[in-house]
Amino acid sequence: MTAAASTDKRVAFPLAFATVALLGAVGMTVFGITGDQVASGWSFAVAMVAGALSVAAYHAYD
């Protein structure tokens, strides 16, 4: 009988991607206030992709 070893990837990857998503959301806010719509759009895209990867990483290492 083999025992499964626990891993920190279950916590680390979602937190890392959530941090990137948070930075993307902050960037979206800052660029939105300054009026740079293209950079705000890219920040939104980064936030959405990182958020999706955060959820996927959580479920992948469940």
C-alpha cells in the first residue's frame, strides 16, 4: 500500500496566481483612473486569466 505525500502546491499555486490577479486588478484601477484604456484592458485580461488559473490550480492539486 502506498501513501500519498502531501504537497504545498495545493496552497502555493493558487496563492501565487491570486497575487498576480490582485496586481492586475490594482493595475486596472490605476490605469482606469489615469485614463489609459489600453493598459487598463490588458490589466483586466491579466487579472481574469490569473484568477482562472488560480481556480484551476486549486482543483488540479485537490
